[in-house]
Amino acid sequence: MEKLEAVQKVLRFSNAIKEWCENDQGVYFNDFDEQNVQDYNGGYGDLADEIIENGIEEGLLEEDEID
């Protein structure tokens, strides 16, 4: 699964993570795209990684299913 797909899956199925992302980080589902989930200055790479890690902890993703 691509990184963007993983982020979208977590945000779709976890209200807690989605609310944290929107309320605390000021970033919304539609703000993520295939390029800005990558790690570069000005992108959301670190935030995307944190969303994925939280999704794994909540059992929404398996660690080995992310490319």
C-alpha cells in the first residue's frame, strides 16, 4: 500500500486520529496528496508517518502492508 493510501485509510476509519489531525495540526484529509506525504521540507511527510504509526497502533494497518 502506498503511503498516501495508508494515510487516507487511517483518516477514514479513525475519528480520533482524524480529529487530532484537523484540530491540533490544522491539516485535513484533502490536504494530503501523493507528493506532499513524502519527506521533504514543506511537506507533510512527518505528519503522514505519525498518522500511519497511530493507525498501526489502533490496528487499522499492518506494519508490513505499507510500501
